[in-house]
Amino acid sequence: MQIFRAALFPFSIIYDGVTRVRNYLYDNDYLKSESYPLPVLCVGNLSVGGTGKSPMIAYLLILLQKDYTVAVLSRGYGRKTKGFLVVEVDASSAEVGDEPLQLKRNFPAITVVVCEDRRTALERLKSKVDVVLMDDGFQHRKVKPTFSILLSAFDARYDNDFLLPAGNLRESRNGADRASMIVFTKCPPKLPYAALQKIQYDLKLQEHQKLFFTTIGYSSQLIGVSETISIDYLKDKQFTLVTGIAKPEPLVQFLTDHNFNFTHKKFADHHEFTDREIAVLKKEELLITTEKDFVRLAPKLSKFALYYLPIKTQFLNFNAPLFDEKIREVVAAFKKAD
């Protein structure tokens, strides 16, 4: 792996140069970043895939939806359509993307839209909602968000990574300076406080930035097409875990720690299952998957024993109130000024 990275490093230098020039042009107003007359909260990352953006968006929706009319804006990664679309609960993942569809089905009263041009979408949303959550928009410099939340997986910290293609970073580590908050996700639940302090020291954050740590909270219930059952149902059962996400390792570890007996069929992130793959899965007696994969698999396996295990964002060290307070403060201050 080290030799492979070294071979790709010259290409990373070229990539770094291109992204640095682009960011310089935006930072110095040679290229225009558009602001909008409503709070735009951006949730994104510096690296490709697997940092927990969807659970964080869901957390923010729960936090804000009682007091504000909230919309989620996504580019709809993996969809086979173009342009601005409002996501409906009966849409397909091919039309709108799996993650936007998942959010819409979990929060049917929330407006969820997909559009590759975020400015076009915000122009259409700005007079209709109070707050917009912009999913995976950290590198979308054409929009100047009110507040940016940068996510980084604990086991793949951005400050220890390299730029593409030698590493997984979309832009230089210095890009983190644009974030208002940095959240390390998928942390071990019992991470020592001293380890958290060391990370904060290593990052050397800007004065305006806050650092938080979260872990994955797993539900005690499995959700199927027409029923919900206890996860204890899996005891003494042989089942197949099907994943098409960037980093299934935490889920695999969770199931392993519970001594469940399963085999794992792993596919690429946002994988569109073929008819042949579905035919193979239909031979399994019991299928467990992720919520994102369930959106794509359920229409093709509606009459089979298919369930997903819901997850949610949980903050470490009782710092959720501080996070919540800051988000509410940002939105309330913006609305008051308006």
C-alpha cells in the first residue's frame, strides 16, 4: 500500500495545485460565492465517502423541524435524472438517489430536493422555507453557507490523510479552516477523554471553530417492509448481511460483538443491484442490510425476509447540548436579523 501511494503521489501534487488555485479564487472573490437570505447549513467532508452525513442531516432535522420549516438539498448522487426535483416518498432511488429518498421516507413532512446546481435549488427554496440543510456541499464553493459542519470519520482522520489519488482527500487539509464545526464521527463509544484532548491539540483549530465527537447509535429494532421486530430475533439465526455503503466495518463489528452468526456480501457504495445479484439474494432465508441499501433493495425484495438496522448520531462526553445550542443560536440569530 505504501509503495502504491508513493507511485500516485505526483498526481496528488497536481490535484493539490488545482484545488488550491480554485479555493484561492473563491477566497479572494475572483470567483463568486453566492449568499442567500436564509440560513444555509452545510454538512460535508474533506474525504470521499463514509463520514456519516445522512445521520447528521437526520439529527439536524430532528433538532430544527419543530421550530422551523426545513428543507434538505442534495445533488442526488447516483440518480439517473437531471435538474431540480422534489423528492416524494413514492419515488425511486434511480430517480432521486438513495440518501435523499431515505431522508424523505423518514421525514415525510420535510421538503427534500435534489439538484446538481445548488444555486438553482436555493433560488427556488429561499422564499418557501426557513432553513436549508445542504448535504455534501463543502466543496460547492459557488454557495456561501451560513454555517459549515465538517465531518471526518475517526478511523480515517482528514489530518492524517493525503489528497486523491494517493489518499482520500478531495482538497487540502487546510480546507478545514472554512468549517464552523468539525465533528469526528464513528468514534469508539468509550473513547478516553485524554484521547479527545490530544486530537483537539493536534488539529490546532481556528478561534471560531468548535470540535465535537460522535459515535454510531444502533437501534434495538429491525425494520422490514411490513413489520418491525426485535434485534434479539437474530439470536441463533443464520443470516446474510448485505451492504452497499462506503464503510460497513462499524456495522460488521457491531453484529460480531453481539455474537450473531452471519455472512457478509459487500458491494460498492451506492451500488445498483443487478437482476442477477437480486436472484442470488432471493435464495437467502434472511437478509439484513443498511437503511440506505434498504431503499434500493426493498422494491426488488418486497416479499422476502429483508430488514434494516436503523442508526443515529450520538454525541460523546455529553456535548450534544453544546452542539444543539450552537445550531439553534446560528439559525435564530439569522432569522432575527432578517
